[in-house]
Amino acid sequence: MATTAAASVSAAAPSTTDEQPLTHLEREVLEEYVKLKENLDKLAPLLADLGSDATAEILDGLRLLERKTSLVSTLLKASVYSIVLQQEMFDGVGD
């Protein structure tokens, strides 16, 4: 990769003789930018892959989980209401 970075930096160097050559610091900065670009080029397909199919599968799974959780919550509320109602009826009969 260093040769690629060096080639890119030398390609970015001025081609006319009127312009001043790059300083050492400028070359180092350009090399770092080239490394950053290469890393971003490697990262882009991975992020695209993560953002496409996996997300749809996760969302489908979460929707199913939400429906099941909602059903369990409804059944729990109904059970609690039934117990409270039975308790009130039991207390009313005992008086």
C-alpha cells in the first residue's frame, strides 16, 4: 500500500515547473489521505452489505417479537383483570 500511496502522492504533485514542489509535511498529509481513501473504499462494501439484507431480517424479527409481546401483554392484563374481578366477587359473597 505504501507504493500505491507514494504513486498517488507523486501523481498529485505539480506537473509544471512554475509551481513549487511539495514539502515533506505536505507529502505525509497526502499519503495519510490516500490511506484514508483506501480504508474507506474497503469499508464501503461492508457497510452496504450490513445495511441491506441483514436490516430487513432484523426488522422482520423485531416485528414478530413485538406482536408476540403485545399478545402476552394483553393476556396478562386479562388474567389480572379476571383475578381482581374474582377477588371482588369473593369479598362481596363473604360479607
